[in-house]
Amino acid sequence: MQTLNHDTIELILIAITTAAVLLEAFVLLAIFLALRHTSRTILQHVEELKSTIIPFVDNARGFLERVGPKVEDATSDIADIVAGLKAQAVEAEASASEILERVRHQASRVDEMVSSILNTVDRAAEYVTDVVNRPVRQISGLMASIRAIVESLRGSAREPRETHSARDRDTFI
């Protein structure tokens, strides 16, 4: 084997470095070509997407321009309706409160009238009872006195009746 001198080794290293640089240049060229192809494809897809989206966006913009004022009017109308409903609810609540107050007042009046009627009926019943019982008591008393007179007249022929029993004799104080 020959001895390699310094110049030969240097020349071999330069050749290897040149080959590596050339290989790197080819790889970078391949990457560049692939990226250029990909960017063209992406641009083509973007153009296709643009051609389909732009009409849709234009239609949407036109729709919103046509519908926007109607939506604002509808929103304003709904706000007016809600305000009217609130006012009506307040009026209905006031009316219901007034009706309830009237019902309470009438119920109180009916209660007073019924109480008054029942008190009058109670007083009338007491009066009728008193009117009926007084003559009945008088007649009862008269009958008792007549019976006592008859008994006393008939009793002179009979023996006097004992008013106390034999066993009551020891308990007399």
C-alpha cells in the first residue's frame, strides 16, 4: 500500500465534501420542487374554494341586508308587545286586588248580616220559650196546688205519710 501523503488525504476529503454538498443540493432541489408543486396545488384548491365560497358569502350578505331591517322591526315590535303586556299585567293585578278587596268587604257584610239574623233568631227563641214556659209553669203550679188541696182533703181520712225513712233518723243533725 502506498503511503498517503498529506495532499492526497486533503484531496480525498475535498472530493467527499464536494459530493456531500452536491447531494445536499439535489435534496434541497427535490424539496423545492415538491414544495412548489404543493403550493400550486394548494393555490388551485384555494381558488376553487374561493369560487364556491364567494357567491355564498355574497348571497349571505345580500340576505342579511334584506332581512336585517325586518329583524330590527320585529325586535322593536316584540319590545312594544312586551311593554304592553307588562302594562296590562299591572292593570290586571290592580283589578284583581280591587276585586279581592270588594269580595272581602262583601264577605264581612254577609258575616255581620248572618250573625245579626242568628242573634235575632236566638232572642226570638228565648222570648217564645219564656212566653210559653211562663203560663205552663203557672198552670203546673196551679195543678200542684189543686192536687195538694185534694190530697189534703182526702188525706184526713188516710194516715199521714212518712216523709223520712227509718234509716234517715240517725243521720239527722
